[in-house]
Amino acid sequence: MPIFLKPSIPLQTASRMIEVAIEHAAEIGICISVAIVDESGILKAFARMDGSPLVAVEVARNKALTAVGFGIPTGQAWINFSQGDEILEKGIHSLPNFTMFTGGHPLRLSGTVAGAIGVSGAHYSQDDACARAALRLLDEAPEDGGERADT
């Protein structure tokens, strides 16, 4: 019987990514919620800044679930992906936990989706700036076994 081994975002990395996203949010004067899920969409780490809107909790999680489930960022990447496909454009919204709002990004290790980050709480462009700040942490990881983010 075959066994499938999948890379997964380590908890320590996920926790540090949340710290970086929150630091960036504080710098630009917004309050956010940040969700990081593993390769299977299971919540790995989460934080909600004081003052972050309650709805941001679920939206951040949905952004992460959408990004990990399809392996592409939320927002413009989804618009590009579904453009011209009427069935996809109209039907995708019926999926539970799906959102196109910008601010969700897959996390890749060795070219394989190993998790995703979702940020919500402000305008989606600000959410995305916080997510991208966290992704830069992965870009700085060492070559030998370091994580890489694809955006």
C-alpha cells in the first residue's frame, strides 16, 4: 500500500509569519486577523488583533482555505483563472469556505503546497500587504530546507 508524504508548514514558521503580519498591520495602523492552515486546510495557527472586526476571523480562514485548496492566491489570480469560464465564474461561489477577496496565499515547500495564509480586517489591499510581509519571511529562509512562498 502506498504512503503519501506531504510537506507541511511548521508551527514555528506559522507563528513567526503571524507575528510579521501583525507587526506590519500595526505599522500601517490597522487591526487584522491572521489564519494559517496546513497542507490539508487544518488550522495551524491563528491570531486576532484587539480591534479586528469579528467577521475578519472567518474571512481570514476562508482566504487561507481557498489558497490552499486551489494552490493559487485569492483576488486577481482567481479573476484571471476563472475569466471566460462561465460555469466556474458562477458556480465557484457555491463552495463552502471560498472567497475571492485578496489576502490569501498558498505556502509552498519544495514546489508543493504546504499550507496557506489568510489575512482579513481592513481593505483587502491592506490585508494583502500584511500577508505579503509575512511571505517575505519565507523568501529569506535558507536554501537548505528553507520554506519558499509562491505568490
